[in-house]
Amino acid sequence: MNSPPPPPLHALRRGELAGARELRLSGQLSEFPPEIFGLADTLELLDLSGCGLSELPDDIGRLKRLSVLFCSGNHFERLPPALGDCPALSQIGFRATGLREVPAEALPPALRWLTLTDNRIEHLPDALGRRPHLQKLMLSGNRLQALPSSLEGVQNLELMRLSANRFEALPAWLTEMPRLAWIAWAGNPLDDEARPALVPRVPWDALDLGPCLGEGASGRIHQALWRRSGGVEAVAVKLFKGRMTSDGLPEREMEACLAAGRHPHLTGALGRIEGHPDGVQGLLMPLIPDDWRVLAGPPSLESCSRDVYAADLALPPQTALRIAGGAARAAAHLHDCGVLHGDLYAHNTLWDGRVGETVLSDFGAASLLPRGEAGASWLRIETRAWGILLGELLDRCAEEPEGIAALRALERACCQADTRARPSIAEVVDILFPLLSPERRAPA
């Protein structure tokens, strides 16, 4: 019988990891293991999450090929300045470490993806806006009241998470950033009150909880039977964990889901659960058929802000268009309800795997839109997210769709740098509808 391999730290210290490109250590460390420098010529990913560290060596720049560093769940009040000396470092994750300070010199020149969720940061340096490759910025759960004005010049920034901070207002230039497509700001003082949600309150004892269908950052979803006067209905129950996620606060997710109401292209709420024995908050949701699946996987370390599709996915043109149309109708409905989805992605799109019946899921990044013109300016951000989805679907068509030139023109219009010139999602729905053959048109 073969013995199990030694833990990574033991293998590292015995010189058995020479040439390794990735290293993930677990368990408590008293210090940064100096043996890691023996991998300086090859190491690209280093994960030290939850190891109890409070400092990194001043010469960490010796890891000249290091591109990804995770140190979440440790004890850092200051982002280590020496990180700026790592020439290839493009992704940094310091979630829930107690960070208070982000020195300018801690931001490496190749920075592309920065995760500082769930800390105590009150100020960000202007140098953040002088990192031209910055594409993804995760700042939920801090104490920020303002953003560096220098960020306005970051042309590649596509995703921002600003939820659960202390913003009284967001800078107007955010709505004009040329590539921004996904943003969340719920749980800040700037929030408007949600519109009343006309959904029933469902007693916990009216539910028979079944097996767990899945688990995400904000909660766990179960199959259940809902007993009521009209009979018994099979439903899904989402029970919220009640802790900060990378997108924001679970209670804001629930608020947005309730505000959205019901729609054939949304996994909206059927009711709000009350009376859970442990005080857990929950929602009753439609049960998605067992054979439905997500359209794509979430972004990878390499793709950063782009979903990862199955390599063999080939869609009939009308199926691709029906998926795109369903996502557009879902977003248009949300906008009418005063909600920005904030995470309109293929990995949040569930489909039937056949003709393209579709629902948009996951309200974790949803935000309530300001009223009036201020809210309207945010809608074009989500237009770009939908335009990216359309382009990805067209790229995966098994054959060229009829009217491909018009579809590519629509994609370009939705993704253009001039945010004010983009169509609204409601206009997109009107443009797309004639391109769907009658037998493939889903209900509005």
C-alpha cells in the first residue's frame, strides 16, 4: 500500500518541490518559509491563506516569476510594501486580514486583479490609478468614503466591488469608464430604499426541506416542498449564511431579489421565510429543472474577468440568440424594478441545454439604482456586460447566424467606449426580437 505524499511544507523543506510553479501551504506558520526562495526561478502562484502570518520578507521581490499571491485570513494591518518589488505579480488577494493601510509602494507595476475584501481600509493611494493593467478591483466590506480620482484614467478596469463601505455618493466618472461592465455598491449610505416587495411571508413549518442542491458564498440552496392551501409545490429554498462575500452583504442580495419580483427569465423570489428555528434568513425560489446547467464556468486566474466555457460547446444560432434574448429580458425587467444585477455573466445564466430556455440567477452583486437620471446613467454599464455575453455566444455558434452583421453591430454598440452612446437594455430587447424566428421566441 502506497503511503500518502508528505505535506507541501515538509516536501518543500526536503527539496522535493524543485521546479514547482504553484505552492499552496496550510496550517500555522511562525514565519515565511525561507525555502520558498529556492523556487524563485519557477514559482508563479503562492497561496499562504490562513497560515497565521503577519509579515512577508522585505526581499520577496526575489520571486521574479510570482504572478499570483493569496494571503487571505492572515494578520496584516498593512499591505506589505515589498510586494511592489515583484516584477510579475499581477493578482493579490488579502481578504479578511485586518488591513488598514495600503501603501503606494505595495502595488506592483503589473497589477491586474486586487482583492482587499472584508478589511478596515479607509483610504486608497493615488498610485492605484497608475496601474494601467488593473482589470478587477474587489473592495467590499471596508471603510472607504471615496475613491482615488486617478482611477478615472484606468482604461482596462472592468469589474468593481464597492459594497458595504461608507460611500455617501459615487463619483460620476465611474459611469463613463470605457470598459466597466460589472459593479456592486449595495450596503453603502448612498442606498435608496427598496421598493416594497409584494411576496408572501412563508412560515418555516410550512416547508419540508429536502436535499442540498448547491452552495455558494452567500448561502445554501435546498430542494423543498411548500405546503399551502392550494396544495403542495416543489420549490427551492435559499438559506443565507449571513457573512460578507466578495460581492457584498447577503441581506442586500435578499433585498434585491425581493425587489425584482417574478419573471420567466429570473430566479426571483416566491416568498420570504420567517420563523426559522435558528433565526436564519431565507427565500423561497422557483425550482429549476434538474437537467438545467450553467452556461459557463466563472472567470479563472488567467481569464480574470471573462467566463470559461466548455471547449466543445457549439450552439445552434437560434439557441444562442434565445439565450441572449432571455438574459436581455431579465436585465430589462430588473432595470424597470430599479435594480442593477451587477453580475450579468454566463456563469450566472442557467439554461436547458437544448433550445435555449434561460434564467438569470445570483443577486449577490445586485444594487438598487438611484432614482431619475442618476440611475439611468448606470444602466449602460450593464449594457456592456450583456454585449460581452452576446459576443461570447456568437463566438460559439455552430454555424454563422442569419443576420450576423447586424448582431455583431449590436455587440459593438453595446460594448463601445462611449457609455452614453450605448443602447439601453430595453432598446436591446426591441432590436433583438425581430432576429428570433417565431418558433424560438420566448415570452417577454
